[in-house]
Amino acid sequence: QVQLVESGGGLVQPGGSLRLSCTASRRMSSINAMGWYRQAPGNERELVTFITRSGSAKYIDSVEGRFTISRDDAMNSLILQMTALKADDTGIYYCNSVPETVFGSWGPGTQVTVSS
């Protein structure tokens, strides 16, 4: 079973930045699409952004232009650079394959809190 470990979350003021990292115990190069998911308080987990092996990335409208996803298959890592953070970005962030059923398990996630 693959293990995913996310890190880099924290408490940040509105307008601030964070860089999230994820490491997978399985080769990511075999996975076409990898993504970052977010679960905000009281909400379902949602896919925020994903990137394909070819480097094509997609974002939900609310983070377009503020978040940047990247992957390093040689290191089995996924990165999310977040800038101009807003209170609505608060939540637990998870990385996983897209769809998540490819990996079939979730890591612990990393908490992002945007608050003054």
C-alpha cells in the first residue's frame, strides 16, 4: 500500500504564502495525474489542482493564478506553492493520484490555516 506524507502547512496571515510538499512511497512516474485535495471545515474533500506527467496543470477557479503545482517524479514528490492566501484556503491539504483510487489510500494531510 502506498504511503503519502504531506508537509509544509501552518498558520499564515491573509496575503501570505506557503509551500506544501508531498512524498510518495511508490513511483509517481507511473501515475499520469497527481493532485492536491483540500478539505475545508464542514466540507467534503475537493480536488484543488492536478498535474499530468506531461506537465499540464489545471486549477479550480478560486486558486487560479495564486497556486502553482509541480512534480518531481525522480524524487516521487509533489509540490504546491500557494501565494496570496485567503481565509477560504483554510483546510487540510492532501496529495494523491487523480483519481484517488489509483493509489487507494490517503496520507495524514497538512493543516493550512489562513487567519489574522
